[in-house]
Amino acid sequence: MSAAKKPSGSTSLDEVDRVLISELLADARISNAALAQRAGIAPSTALLRTRQLVERGIIEGYHARLHLPAVGRSVQALIAVKLRIHDRVQIDRFTGGVPQLPEVLSMFHVSGGTDYLLHVAVPSTEALRDWVLDNLATDEAVGHTETTLVFDHVQGQAGPL
């Protein structure tokens, strides 16, 4: 992740920005020369414009995506977490610690009957059970969890610009 500022509200993007973003979403490892060619601009302009998109906080980073079973994390789950205690200190402790656990792929703060939704990946269903017991069931702030196994995960796109 970059240390760039987060954009507030809608940020204006011109057609060149949109092409650069679309190409980077399709292949973040694209060479600057190929990126420039696809955007119809000079390589120096492509580099400058891409840097500006990062500085403006529009591009937050470039990421490698792992095939989780290949690294021993073949079981994925979504875990709905309802907090028992809605004390700011406990919430900050929970939200500061849980996303840092290596098994947590994402954490969402959501509305409705659930407070947080965790996406985790672990080696086995036994490891998942132990992870929930060790990290959630024993947490004094957690009132209830509901675990749903993920059979398949199809990655979506950031959407059309």
C-alpha cells in the first residue's frame, strides 16, 4: 500500500486516467511502454500520470494474488461477528488486532445484525475451528460468531470507470 492520501468524494478522471486504470487493473505488471502505447501517450507521460494517480490516492497499491491452496491455505470461510461490548476501547482493540492475524484476508465493518464480516483462509476445517476458538470465541468483546465455508471464490473487478 502506498502512503498516498485518500481521495475524498468523487475525483475527476479524464479518458487517459480511465485507460491507465483499466489497463493496470487488467495487468498490474504491464510495462510502462505497453501502458503508454495502450493509452496513446508517451511513456514519460504514462509514468507521470500513473504516479499522479497514486499521489491522488486513486491507485492504492499493486498486489500479488496468491493461489491459497498452493501455500497451504485451502479452506476459506466468512465469519460473521457480533460484538457483545460496544465500548470504544474494545472495538479499537478488536479492529486493530484481528485484521493483523495472518489468516485474515479481509475484515468488513457492516450494518445489520452483524458488526464485522471476516474472510479467512486456513489449512483445514480443524484449523478453522481452532482459529475461531482461539481468536474469537475467547475474545471478551465477541458475543456471537457464525462461520460459513467458502466453496469457491470468484474475484470480481473494480468495476467500470
